[in-house]
Amino acid sequence: MEPAEHDDWLLMQKVGEGDEAAMAELYDRFVGLVYKTSRQMMPSRAEAEDAVQETFIRLWQTADRFDPNRAKLVTWVMLISRRHLIDRLRRKSARPEQLGLDSSVDFLGPVVMPPRDVGGNHDLEILQRRVAELPELQRVVIERTYIQGFTLREVSEQLNAPLGTVKSALSRGLARLRDRLMSDNKNHGQDSSA
Amino acid sequence: MQFNDGNNFSDRMTPEAGRGPDLRALAVLDALGLLDDVDAAQFDRAFRDSPAALQAELRVIQAAAVADPAFLSTEEPSAELKLQTLTRVMTAVEQQESQFAPIALIGRMASRGSRRVARSVDTKDLVEQAMELAVLRKDVERFTVSSYYWRAASIALTAALTVALVFQLNNSSFALKVSEYALGNASSKQIFEAMEHPGAALRFDKATFKRGLVGKNGTPTATSGTLTLAVDINNGALMVIAIGVPKGKYTVRHRSNLNVITPVEKFEAIHGVWGAEYTIALDTARLLNSGTIELVDGDGIVVMSS
């Protein structure tokens, strides 16, 4: 274990003991990522902030499970964060019925996204737009897994498609989506500086 | 219409598939929490079976994936959020602390330092806590010499303190879960379930529990004791928790159905509640799956047998 990883492990041990200073350090290091992920997935700022608070409670509760040999601390923190967000989404969202791909073309239409702030969530709008531009299967799989919180197996059953196909579509869809979003950010940066 | 986009992914990972590019792709999905429990467990196994260099590469890939700015909002958190978050977390910590505080303390107050909650339990913790419990127990016993009423109260209080001791260490570590099992507060199924989580420091594919060892030779001080063993047959981790075992040196040994005796581990019981963790040979660990476990005292007498 490298010294930095050992330090991370010690930090999480202290977090698990309820050490306030350690919790503050954990917050300072990761709140940016945790909040930005929450904001990307939650429809309002208030919900994103609530999700951040609950995520840090979960991090305290699960601190002893962190294994630096298995993952870096940032991975662990974000995994806990995403799982919490997915749990929230799953509690909120109405689940679509199980249908085969051949049963209805409409089934592959756009999913109903969470209602947005009055002021709008610009990042979420861009994400939705870019997801909508993906090839059909990639779009549906990303909407169901990444945004709505269904497991790959559930999506596989909903679509009556092999699990491997769904995994592959998700991997390729995320890669394509990432390229487009990075391109958007680049263009946005150029526009701002012009 | 069956959708097929011409990929070659298998429906289920195989050991062969769990290497190289496939493993790297799955590492991203795992880090994003997109694998279900079964696939996550299989990925975890494939990860642990990988060479150290590949593990290091996968850790870097995962860390980059979760912090990929393409999938993050550009909005920054508010300055007030820190105070709100820390307040909420520390409130939860304090609530748990009060929930698991001892019901009462009798006798002298041992120097406890600042109380800790929700900590990991290692052997040292357990022994330290057992020592505290032993002191409290002694005080309770001294306080309850002549009256049946007080004797009953002391037993109840000791049991409550024991449970409080265990639950004060409110965490799902192996040691705690085994302690709960030893006290009859958890089933082995619950322990296995508690162990199952991706990224866990401990993973037990299979463990064998023997409990409720009963005094065999009429030794009165031993008849009310229990010895709980938990062994992970995959890595030889052995957890021993003794409750109510008299002071002295003991040997835990295994007796096969063919009466072949194999010593497992020696230990010295110092307090009424005692625990330790060892690593034993894998062959010996696997032996504990069957046959009889015996606790032999310093005179070579079998005082407990499963």
C-alpha cells in the first residue's frame, strides 16, 4: 500500500469513529465531485444538496468497508454517492413495465425525466439532449441505467435483449456520450473566451 | 425483433473474459455502480485474482471514470452546504452514540478516554472492551452477594452490558458480526449477508460456525460458557470468542470422525469475555468444516466439545 493510500485508509478509520475533523477533511476533498454528480442527476439544487448530506452520512456508516487495495478513495466515495443517488431515483421514479423491443416502437421513445428547477438545470438539459442523439439502444440503456437507476439485468429483461448486448451498448454509449459532452465543454469554453 | 448490435460480449463473465480489455470496460461500469450484485461480485473476484500491475491500472481507470468532468455538473456547491452537512452527520453520530450507551455503570469508573462510536472492531478492540466488561462484571458480582433479587438483577445487567458492549461497536465488521452471533443476536445468514458488499475489505465466500460448546466433564465454571469459532476456509482467518470460560491456558483442537486429533490454536483466557483472531493453515481451516471441535484445558482435560 502506498503512503497516500495508507493515509486515506487512516482518514476513513477516523471518519468511521465519528471524528469531526476527519469528516471535514473528507468533505473538503470530495464535496466538489459529490455535489456535481448529485446536481447532474437531481432535478433541483435543494435535492442535490440533500443528497450530498445523506451521502456523507452513508460515507460515515460505511467507512470501515473502504479497502485501499481494492479501489482508490475517490472511487469509493463516488460509488457510495452514485448508489445513494440511484436509490433516490428508484424511490421516486415510476417503473416502466416489462416489454420486449418488438412489442412497441413507442417504448423506445424518450423517457420522462425528473421535473427541473424553475430556473432550469443547464447541465441536465445538455446531457438529455446529447443522450437523445445517441443510437436507439445506447440511448435507452443509458437512460435506464445511468439516469433512472435500473440495473443492467433489469434493462436486459425489459428489452428482452441479451445481457452482454446491454453491457456493450452501455459501454459504447457512455464513451460516445463522453466525447460529445467534452466537445460541448470545449466549444462552450471557446465561446466564453471569444 | 431481438435487438443485436453485433457485439461479442458474453452474458456472464467468465474467468477468461475477466481479463484485459473486458475487465477494463467492466471496471468503469463497476466504478459507476452500474453492475448488479452478481456481476459486481464476479468482477471483484476477477480483480482480486489479477496481477498487481493490472489491479493498479484498474484502480486508476476507475478513479478517472468517476471523476470524468464530462459527466459532472459545472455548478459549484454553496458555502453553507459544509456546515449543514457536518451538522447532519455529527447529529447522526451523536444519536447513535446515545442509542448504544450503557444502561448504567456500577462500581468504579474506568478511564475510558473519549468514547468512540461506529468503529471497526479488531482483536485489540475486542479484548480491551472485554477487559472493561470484566471489571464491570466483577463490580456487579461484588454488589450482589447475598440477595437473589440482586443476583438476578446482576445477571440481567451483565447481559445488558454485554449486549451494549457489542452494539456499541456498531459496525458490520467480521469481529462484530461474530460477536453478535456468539451472543445469539444474529444468524449465520445475517453474517454472510453483512459480509456481501462490493469493495469490502473482507469477503467471505464460505465460513463455518460452531457454537454452543457445552461443558463435558462437569467443570462447573465451564458449563455456562460458550466458545464461538468462525473460520474463513479460503484464507485461514480464524476468529475465537470465549464467553464465561475460566481463566487458564487452552488448546482448541479438531477431532475427525476417524478420531484423528489436529491442534488448531492455543490461547490463554484472561477475562470472562475474550476474543482473538488468528491465521491458521488452510488445510486446518478446511478441517473445521466437519468433525468435532474440542476445548482442552492446561491439564489436558476436554472441557468443552461441540
